[in-house]
Amino acid sequence: MGSSSVLGWLGRAGSALLLGVVLAAANPVAAQAHEFSGAGDDPGIQIVGGGNATQTYSFMVSLQNTSGSHFCGGSLISSRWVVTARHCVSGTGFRMRIGSTNRTFGGTLVSALRVIRHPSSDIAVVQTSAAVSQAPVTIAAATAVGQATRILGWGQTCPTPGCGGAPVTLQQLDTAIVSDSRCGGIRASTEICVGNVGGRAGACYGDSGGPSLTPNGTGWLLTGATSRSGGGSTCGINPAIYVDVPAHRSWIRTNTGV
């Protein structure tokens, strides 16, 4: 895949919902999305070169089909709203597990009530069917090159399409926002380029929609939502493109009140 092509990081389509997600990727942001098969019923993706989560992130969300298969990540920004990638969602026929490092149990399990997709950027907000008690994450005021960043996800830990299944335990990786010039096809005003540690570690298939975070005292601020590869189909050898969530603050507020 050339650097101008878009790599939508989704898991295997295990239901009509996921098929709809793949079709929904044909938009101005995701002109060419790819689905990937893997071992087991949850091939998804997790971060390549990361490690098991070292803490519980109350705001971390696993988007799942009705059978419980993880297909994308998300971030809780209030008791009723989740931020994710636009290419992850179309209709509301899915559920979300919120606030657990294990995608199979724990936290709060809630259905999607409403999905609002941005008209052009790869970002969407999902309203939950009921309020949840987990603490949400605050959206950062801005993003900047050089900013320390932690990325989270249940994506594939091996680097090539379809090479393995999704981990049960949430993965994390510490990296940084790097120059836009390192990510092919990036929209500089609305997206950020997140570095690949050592040229071999970074986001991968199935991490779509999950957060990039910047440290804030003992907590975290939300800076991005995983969108696609910054070049090539092998994970970790190039930086990844994330939607700049702070750049969409007005759109989020208009649609959610957050």
C-alpha cells in the first residue's frame, strides 16, 4: 500500500455490523480500508511492541459486536458519550465494555444508543444506552510535536496483516507525537502523527478508535483517536495517523454537550 492509501485498522468482519463498518470506510478520509483475518474469533489488533496495561484506565472502551468480539477501541469522555474513529461505526448494533483492562469481563457493558459521524474527519461519537459510573477522560487543550504520548489498544501484537489474534489484556506503549512529515497522507490541521518506537513498535490492526494520551499529573488527557497507518501495511515500521481530538472540540461539544 502506498503512503497515500488509507489503512483502516479493523478486526475481521464477524457479523453484518463489521461488514457495515468496512463499507462505511469508503468516505473522504478512508478511501481504501482493509479488513484482516486472524486466528480465533477475535483477530482484532493490539499494539505491536507494547506491553500489558500497568493500570486500569477507567475511560478505555472496547467496541464489540453482539457476540462479544472486539473490533475497535474508544474513549469515554462523559457518562454517556464515547469518542472513536468514524470508520469503526455506522449503525448502533454493537456494545461497549468500559473501564476494564480485560476485553472479556469487568467494567461496565453497555449498548450503543446513537452514533454521530463527522462529515469529513475520521472521528465519531457514540451515545451509550445508559449512564456509566466510570470516570471519563478530559480532552487536552491542544497537541504539539514532541508531546509525550501513551497509546492503548487490544490490537494485534504481531506486525503483518492477519498474523495473529487480539490479546485479552489491554496493551500500552509510550511514544510521542512526531512531525507531520513522517506520516504520508496526513491532514495536518486535523490529525497528528504518532511515533513508532525504535522503528518497530506502534499501533496496528484493531487499535482503531483507541486513544493517544498525554500525562497530566497522576492522570491523562486525550489527544487522539487511532485512524490508520502513516505508510505501509506492516505495523510499527512507520508512525501512525491519529485524529487530533482537541482540534474537533467544537464539533464534539455541539453534538454531545461535552
